[in-house]
Amino acid sequence: MKKLGFLLLMLTFAIVACQKSVQDENSNNEETITGTFGEEVKENQLVSLDQVYDHLKENDQFEGQIVGEIKEVCAKKGCWMTMELPNGQSMRVTFKDYGFFVPKQSAGYPVIIEGVATKKVTDVETLRHFAEDEGKSAEEVAAITEAKEEMVFEARGVIIKEKA
């Protein structure tokens, strides 16, 4: 009987410890939305999305730092994010060599990204993959039947700022 009581006591401690660990992890996730992700970014020569959009109308690429706001983030891992362009479309931001992610809860936060923006034609398969990542329905994914010309950005580093 004493062994059973001791076993129940140990089991109770284990459950409490696991719950505390999950609570700590969740509170840490909430606290780490802001910060630097990927390579260190030194804020200098910041350019707006409007300026980059205009630049890419006549050039193949832009390299530098862009300031803006995160519109959406990959719901699965935070492996990409989007920023809204002046024409109402989104610029997808991916992370160099898939080497880092951003917090999934960072939509709506101000951001500085450093890397390279280009114009690209994204194939149907990739567009469907992104739609699945966004949590779109099977019907919405299947409705994607054409490639899309878009502005994309590969970030070396990201700074997510506090909301104003």
C-alpha cells in the first residue's frame, strides 16, 4: 500500500511539473514575438515597401532593408510571412536557406527585413503549398490553377518591433 501511495505521489509531481513546463513554454512564446531573427540587422538606409515596389517596376532586384508591417505568417511553422504592397497584393518573405522562422503570432507587428527582393513567377504547385500553409480549404487550394507573377523577398535577417 505504501508503494502505491508513493507511486501516486510521484505521478502527481510529474504531472504538475509537465504542466508548469508547458505554461512556461507558452508564456515564453508570447514574450518572444519581438526581436531579431536570422542574421543581425543593423538599422540603416531603411526603404519603404512603396519605394521597393516602384524600384522593381524598372529593375530586376532590390537589395537592402525594408520597413513595413507583417500581414500574415505561415500558420504551420512561421516559415514565411507576407507584407502588403501598394497595389493591394502581398509580397511573400521567405528566410534564407530556410535557416530561421518568425513567431506564428507576429502578424500586425512592425518589421524591418534585410535581404533581396525580386520579381518571380511562382508555379501552381508552390502557390497551392502556400495556400495549404495558410489553412485554406481543399476547394480553395484546388481552385489555384495558374502561375502568378509576384514580388518576393528572401530575408537574411528580420527585426520584429513592438507594436506602437
